Amino acid sequence: MAVCDLLIIGAGAAGISAAVSAWNAGCRDILLVDRGEAPGGILPQCRHEGFGMASFGHELTGPEYAAHLIQQLSRTDVRFLPQTEVLSVSEDRKAIVSSRGTVDQIAFARLILAAGCREHQIGSLPVSGTRPAGIFTAGQAQEMINLRHQDLGDEILILGSGDLGMIMARRFTLEGKHVIAVLEQQAHYGGMARNYHRCIEAYQIPLRTGVTVSEIHGRGRISGVTIKNLETGTREYSACDTLVTALGLIPEQTLVQDIGERDWLYLAGNCRHVHDIADSASAEGILVGECAAAGLHLGA
Amino acid sequence: MMAGAESFDVAVIGGGLLGCFAARELCRWRLKTVLVETRGDVCTGISRANTAIVYPGYDHKPGTLKAEMTVRANAGFEQLCRELDVPFSRCGSMMLSFGEKADAVLRKKYLQGMENHVPGLRLISGEEAREHEATLNPDVRLALYSPTAGTVNPWQLGIAACENAIQNGVQLRLNTSVTGILADSGVYRLQTDRGELSARAVVNCAGLSADRVHALLFPSDIRIAPTAGDYLLLDRTAAKPSHILQYEPEEKGKGLTMVPTVGGSLLVGPSERENSLDYAASEDGLASVRTLAKKLIPELNLEDTIRSFAAVRPIPQYRDGRRINSFVIEHPASGFWSLIGIRTPGLTCARELGLHIAGQLAYELDAQSNPAFNPVRKGIPRVHELTFAQRKQFAAQLPDFGEIVCICEDVSKGEILEAIRRGAVTVDGVKRRVCTGMGRCQGARCQQKVLELLSRTLQIPEHAVTKDGRGSEILRERHGSL
């Protein structure tokens, strides 16, 4: 069984920042665990700009921002455990972790959960029709295109105009794909104005508000959807070969949901609440890292 | 290829639940059996969506084959699932009434059940029902409690039967469609798109196509009218009942069932639609399921829904449109058996039906019993079911079983590779064997990893990997270099 003073689950913006700040605050026995091969969390797949203004004073891409954080991390002796899945966390302050060839327990004094978030997916919506291939969440599509260099389809519909939806609309366009439209249930786009200007307006991608996807068509692969106008109720068919859903993010708190508040447990970053920008997840990580190092407790 | 047809004793047409069990039960005799399936994997037709209930047997008229088989099958389900190493939960069921008409139905089913020798049946008050399930609607006034009802995962059961059949010598021919059947001096010659097969006997378990397969050789007055039903699947965290709940409506055809599945999620449905061959969920159907679910358990949080889908049932009817309630087992000539329109309780009775047909065929073919028959199949080891100590030891011996690929359902790379070794060729084929992508993110985080493992293991390009068979490719072929 491994032992540490401070266990940090998740090596994304919040987790790395928390590790570095706890180290700087004097904590010398820190274990940072992540399922990825390298620290960075979701940042490496975020090839777009918009990172780092608050933290580093100039605009960076996700991978550049991650590189800055990793550089800070490299100046510490925080132990990093890659490719490791945390299976459970128990009230007696032990985590069970699983990795290739090894399943082990880690006893810790304090825990920072920086597990990020997961995406809502289309199964949670009352959408009728078939369940064919060719439907991806925006984050999934982002990973597949940016990290795996895969080609998902040619005629793209995007449901949801949050930041991720708009950024992926541009990404597909830059990949030479035809984004038919970004569909938004609300009357206004969901993400930040700068993403609307840079991703939607600048590339003249049609944004349709007040509509949703009510039905999916296609047998093997998706062939189209029914778009429903939420105000008038009218429906129209739109052909597509790919549907990308950007339906919002859910803080990933599964590991601690049965534990509740504890004076040894800290949450940082998107698993605490969804942050608009990575810099603010980092800022929260820094604060939480200091508190954890000092043994101070923050309210949930 | 033209070197004469390969010959077998029995050809089973259709690799769904029924075909897999027919093939498995035939192994109890010394018969050379081939199982022929149109698609690239077994249990990919109507077996892939189902209410997943092992019925107790009070739904059917005393003396009918359905009643007899259901009661017998139910009693033997623990043993069957132990043999095949498939999870089975005897969670019990409550059929719930909110009004007079439903009360009468429950009383009738209770008496019917007593006559069918269903064990443990009781009519209980709404109050007692709420003692069993605290979250039930307070308007429930009467319940038919049945402790023997249970639930099993339909495709896991079918795949297990198929693996057991193969282990006992059955040959599986995938991607093979039967296009014609000829009777030729005591032998049936099956024309397929992959050459000819000959067999002394044929078992037609072709599911939605069983009527057409039958008609390849024999005239029949029976056809299949498919009926679709819509379902919701709720996350394992949902406040779910511990029993199967069945809502007996005041108005015919508007019932609902909730099943706490062996996988931990809650299955809710179906709302039925006639004459639909479409595996497409309907808006009205889903809306009705949602309304009724809230009626049964008012505090159920439908935001825990992670998936909705449609299932198709093969309802048999005469050409004039009259529906047939019983299992249709056609035996137009010696050695030719057709199972047409086997719907509810088809999952419960799949093994009994297989055994029934196998016994009949063994007699017709004068086959000897097979002393080497081994009914035991070992399932894929599931890391999630192991204790910490077992898991630690297991990962140390087999490193792939420490590498977690599906986060929601806690499935390792080792399990996925074993699923592929045992015949999974698609993302959904892996899902049906080891539950990848069954959880709350529905594959958003693991699909690409499963896809990569399929591509590497099967040595096919990534763009050739499908979700669930031809036409459901997930990626486009990348042209040009990166």
C-alpha cells in the first residue's frame, strides 16, 4: 500500500495547479494521479486559443497552457502516477487505484479531487428515432480529431452552442467539413461572446436558436435529424452524416458522492463547478492546494 | 467451393437467443450441428433489446405450452445461469393496480397462477406493497406479489448459450444468409450466399424472418407482424425499486414495467406500437413511458435517463390479421421445425424451447445421447465483481485487467480483448459481452478506445470498425497523409 500526505486525483489545469501550490506551501509528500499518459488532462486536445491570459498574461492554446503548467510541476518533487484509474475513495482515507498490472491502495491524509467533468450525452434527452453510428459528444469529437487525427464525417450538425459546441463548429470547418448549422434550444448562444465572434461569426456558420433535435434518422449511420422549432412546434428534416452534441458539462464527483463533506476532502476545478476558462480552474487549484497544504478546510 | 455441400445433421437458422439455445441443447445428443446467422455476430436482432424479465408464469392460460414452459423454465433459471456463468437476479415482482378493472385482472392472474403452480404468489394490499417498495405511488391499491420473478440480461444469456454450443462442437457460420431450402430425399439443402449446406434436419429460429424462412419450403398461413416498444434506461444511481414493477392499467395496452437490471440500471418500458419494424423510438411512446414511470414512482428522477431506445417483438398472426397468442411451433415435415413469432415470454422459455425442439429432433433423427456434453461455460472474468485482493492478484498476473477502459462501468482492457477473442467484431458486440459504454456517458469516453482495440486485434483499419454491423461505420477513411 502506498502512502502520501496529499493525494490529488486528476492532473488537469486544477490538479496540476493544486499540486504546485501545495508544494510551494510546504507540503512535501504529494501524489498526483491521472488516467492519462502525461499530465495535462483535457488541455492537450484543446488546440484552440483562449488559455492563459489570467495566469500567464498572454494568450495560449490548450497544449501550450499545459506545457506551462507541466514546467511548473517539473520544478517540484510531486510524484506523478500516470495511466492510473482511481476506482474508489473510502471514508477511512484510502483510494483504490488500478493501472496496467497493478491494483493498489493509497492511504492519504488529505485528498484534492480535481477530476474535471463529463459531458451530457444525447441519451438524456427525449429524442425519438433510431440509435445509429455517427453521433458524438463535442469533447469526444475533439479528442478524436485533435489527438487521434480521425475523420468523423462530412456533413455536420452541432446541437448546443456552449463554448465547446462553437469551438467544434470551427474545428470541423477548419478540417474542411461542412457544418450545416449549430442548433441551440435557447434564444441566445450559450457560450462566451468571444467564442461566438471567433468561431461562429468569423466562419459564417449558421446558428439557429430556439430549435432542438427531436428525432434521429438513419439505420447504420445517421442520415439526418428532425429539427423542431420550440416556439412554433414546426418540424423540418435536415440531412447530415454526423451529429455532434454539446449539451453541457457535469462535474465529475462520482468518486466522493457517497462520502459527503469531510475536513480532509477538497474539490478543485471543474469537478467543483464548471468553469468558463481553464485559468479560473487553475486559480481554484492554487487556492485549494494552499488550503490543503495548511490543513485548512474550505466549505463545499 | 464447388466440392459438394458440407453436410450436417442439423442446421439451426438464426443466431438469436432461440437459435443459440436450440444449438446448445442439440449438443446433448450426438449430432453434428451448424448455426447459421445472417449478421456478423449472434444476438444482434430482436434479442438485443428486450424487457429482460424471467416471468413466473401466471400470465398464461393453464394447460398451455406457454404456461407450462414458463413455470418450469423459471424454476430452473438459477441452475441455467450458474451453468452458463451469467448474472441472474431473482428480485421478485409486483403487479400494481390503481383501479377496479386492474384489481379484477390481478385476481384473475392470481387464480391462473395458482392453477399453474406458480410458487409464492400473493395478492397484497397497497399498504403492504409500499412496505416492499417505499417509493410507490400511494394510490396503488392492490398488488400481485410474485417472489419468483427475476431478471437476466438477454444478450448475455444468448451469447453464453452460443459459446457453450461452440465449446460442445457446434459450428457457427456468421455473415451467412439462407436464400433457399430444398427437400431432397431425406436431406434439406440450404442455399446460402456463401455456398450450400445440407442437413438432415432444420430448426428455423430466424426471428423476424422466421415466417419467410419457413415459406422458402412450406406454405404457411402465419406471418409475423412486428411490434415496436419504447424504453428508457436510467442510470444506476437512480432511486430505483428493488422489485420488478408492473403497472396494470385501467385502459388496455397502456401498461408499464420497471426492471432493476442485473447491470444496476433501471429499465423502464415499453409502450407498444403495432406494425412497426423500425428500431426507432417514437416521441409519443417515450412521452408515455415517462408519464407512467412518474405515476408508479412519483419521485423517480427522469433526468437520470441515460438512453432511450426501441425494441421489436415478432407478433405472429394469421393472414387475415388475427393475432396468435401461443408460441407457434410449426412442424410441417419430419426434421423441419420452425419457431415463428416467439415473443414474451420467449426470453424465459428460450432454453426450454431449445430443449423441446432438440428432444423432438433427437427422436426423429434417432440420435444417441452425447455423454461428453458439457453444460458449463465460463464467462469473461469481470474485474468489477472481484474483491480488492482478487483484483490485485488478477492484475498482477494479467496486466491488461488492470487497465481500465470504460470508466462508468469499470471495464478493463483485458475484458475487452477477451470479448473480441470470443467473437465480438463491433463496438456494440464488445458492449454486449462486457458492458462497455452501457453507463452514464454511453461510450463518449471509451468508444474510441474500444474502436482502436477492435482495429488492432482484428487487424482491420479503424474506418472499417462498425458500431453494430455493416453500414454503421464510425469513422471515414482518411485520405492523404497527415
